[in-house]
Amino acid sequence: MGSMALLDAMRYQFGPPLMVALVTAGVQLLAVVGGGGLTNSWSVVGSVQAWTLVSALCLWALLSLWIPGKVFVGPHPPHGGAAPTYRANGFQFFVVSLLLCILGLFLQPTFALQVYTIFPEILAACNVTALSFCTYLLIIGKWWPQTKEELTARPLVYEFYRGMEIHPRILGVDVKQLTNCRFGLLAWQLLVVIFFVAGGIKNGWSVAHFVCVALQTIYLAKFYWWETGYFNTLDITLDRAGYYICWGCIVFVPGFYTFTSYYLVAHPPVISDSGAVLCFILGILAIGLNYRIDWEKEYFRHNNGKCFIWNRPAKFIKATYLTYDKKQKTSYLLTSGFWGISRHLNYVFELMLTLSWSLPGLGLGFGPFLYFIFLTILLIHRIFRDEEKCKAKYGKYWVQYCEAVPYRLIPGIF
Ligand SMILES: NC(=O)C1=CN([C@@H]2O[C@H](COP(=O)(O)OP(=O)(O)OC[C@H]3O[C@@H](n4cnc5c(N)ncnc54)[C@H](OP(=O)(O)O)[C@@H]3O)[C@@H](O)[C@H]2O)C=CC1
Ligand SMILES: CC(C)CCC[C@@H](C)[C@H]1CC[C@H]2C3=CC=C4C[C@@H](O)CC[C@]4(C)[C@H]3CC[C@]12C
């Protein structure tokens, strides 16, 4: 077998089933092990209590998208068709949900310990929901697609893994806004607050655990503030609704992105309060820089390059590209400010902020740093995926941009 054929077989035939099996089982196992013996449920179908919580969150997420309100129109899909529409009420949804959760925990603090104890069962319920939902998306997308798009047929497991449609809708709402923004990220937020309270009841209140949760809360508040900006990213414009994104947000985000906070319940932090305060300062700085760099790009694009970045006229490359229907369009690639330092400096700040909320677990082994390690791999992979997309879109202009900003992540290194 030639090396190209081997690569294709890995990508389309052997890779996806291996990935689905390993990651699905892995995240479930981690929830059992990470509980340090306190949570030791091996249930793979969930329990009545777990199903009640997961169903309530699904309904709440759906409700937030059914409520009439401002509509945001996303970018046109690359293959043509109508532009997707979203509900622009993310921040209100976040604030109301968080306040209700805090009020609930104030009235019934032991609920936190119950959720913590049945966390593996909750994940099992999420897993059953997500795997069934991805199967539904595969069937609908393959045999009754909502848009006309010519797709090369691939092995079924690969199609399940990748997904079929970019912007499918269900019950009147956009699937990825539902799974990513309204279910996954809210579950992440609520769980870390719940784990903090569970840790407080079990081990006594900890400044380090508080810092870990406070930083994630600020980060997620920032996400919801910017939710409509997320509709321009790879996850929404390029990735299809399938296992990678939808299962990822229904199971992997609640199960793995929350892991540091979960781990700190079974393994109370050992760093000093002043060490925790340093983590907080580092985290706030990284969140600020991450926000600023995303903002610079949005502001620059909004003004079509006619603006000031760092008090100087923005420098950029004017790039033309062809749309699916062969229409010529113009886009601008910023080469000054943060975007002139490296092509994905936003990921450096993303990793820095992740590290800052993992550091409260310093001295407790690898557990608290698992998310940071995973994210480093995910972001490096994402750099290559994003650049492949940009090279195909902008051609010689992308090459010019890479010459003007030669490094991907860290200037002088990579
Ligand atoms: N915690 C997590 O799991 C993850 C978090 N993130 C975070 O999400 C946010 C969004 O990141 P991500 O979705 O990866 O996308 P980016 O914000 O890095 O945007 C990439 C896109 O921006 C455009 N672009 C690239 N370079 C320039 C430039 N110099 N000037 C103008 N436009 C440019 C291109 O799109 P176009 O086609 O429009 O030209 C490119 O595809 C970041 O804050 C990131 O840190 C991201 C991934 C994972
Ligand atoms: C199958 C799994 C091994 C991989 C699943 C990956 C997905 C769950 C994640 C891939 C990209 C992630 C995200 C991208 C950008 C984001 C913006 C940020 O501000 C908040 C987090 C997030 C929405 C993040 C969420 C998880 C992914 C979709």
C-alpha cells in the first residue's frame, strides 16, 4: 500500500472508529477515575436522576433559542444556500442560567455533592443522548438533507464522525448553536460552579479552587458576550454537525473541559493562597489578551482595514477570492498589532489562560493539566486545518501573508 493510500485509509476508514471508541470510553472512564473513588458509578446508561438533569438542561437550552428576539445572520455557507440564522441572546441566557444555579445551590447546597457523586451517570446520559443524536444527524443528512450539496461518499463511520451537513436545524433551531453554545458551554459553566461547592462541603472552602472556577466563569462570560463572533469560526462555517463537534460539545466539553475543577474535589488543592492569587492575575491577563486579539480582528474586518491598530493605521494584505458560484470577493488580512506577531497568537493566550486555571492543581500530579495538554494538541491540529482552509481560499495572497507574518504560534520557534 502506497503512503497516500495508507494515509487515506487512516483518515477515512481506521481512524474514525478508533477515535470514536477510544474517546467515548475514555472520557467516561476518566469521570470514574477522576472522582478518586467517591464517584465510582460504572453505569453506561445513566440513572433516573442523571437523565432528569440532562433532559432539563436540553429543554432549557432549546427554550433559550425558541424565545423570540434578535436574530443574527451568519456568513453564507461555502457551498451556497441560505445564510444560517441564530438567536442573539447568549449573554442574557448565560447570566440568567448562572444566577438560577447559584440561587439553587444557596438554597440546597447538598445538591452539589449529589451531582458530583453521580457525575459518571450524568456523562453516561449525555453519551447516550449524543450518540443517538449524531446517528439521527447522519441519517437525516445522508438521506433527507436540508440543503443541496454534492458530497463525495465516504465510509459510514467517517461520515458519522465528520457529520453530513454544515448548518442543519432541528425543532426550528440551529443544531450547532444548540449543542455547542447552549448545551455544552452552559453545562461546563454550571458543573464547575457545582464542583466548587461540592469541594467546599467535602474539604472546606479553598481559594485555589475558587480561582480555578472564577477564571473559567470569566472566560465563559466572555464567550457568551462574543457568541455571535463564534458563528464566523471554523466550528460553525467549516465543521459539519457530527460526532466531532456535536458529541464533542454534548459529552467532551462537560466531561473533559471541566476535569480540573472535578479533580480538585477528590484531590484538594495544596498551593498557597498567594500562589492562587498569582494564578488569578495571570489568568485575567491572558483572558484580557485573548479577548483583545479576537477584538482586533473583528474591529479591523468591520472597518475593511480603514482603522487604527495600536495607534497606527492598520497594515494589511488585500486578498481576493472566488466564492462557490465564481463571484470575486475581497477580504483583508491584518499584518499589524497582535496579528503581525504570529498567525495564531490568540492560541498562545488561550493556552496561557487554560494553564492559569490548571495551576491551582499544582502538586497533584498530571490530572489538573490534562485539559491543558489536550488543548495544546487540539490547537496545533487546528492551526493546520485553518491554514489549509485559508490557503485554498486565498491562494497566493495567503502565501504573501505567511511571508509577512512567518511564524504560526511563537515567534522564532514555530
Ligand atoms: N478552548 C477551546 O477549545 C478553543 C478555543 N478557541 C478560541 O476561540 C477563538 C476563535 O478561534 P478560531 O475559531 O480558531 O479562529 P481564529 O480567531 O484564529 O480565526 C481564524 C480565521 O480568521 C481569519 N484570519 C486569519 N488570519 C487573519 C488575519 N491576519 N486578519 C484577518 N483575518 C484573519 C481566517 O478566516 P477568513 O476566512 O474569514 O479569512 C481564519 O480562518 C479564539 O479566542 C481561540 O483562542 C479556539 C479553538 C479551541
Ligand atoms: C471529539 C473530541 C476529541 C474533540 C471535540 C472537540 C470540540 C468539543 C472542540 C473543538 C473546538 C472547540 C471550541 C472552539 C472554540 C471555542 C471558543 C471559546 O471561546 C469557547 C470554547 C469553544 C466553543 C470550544 C468548545 C469545544 C470545541 C468545539
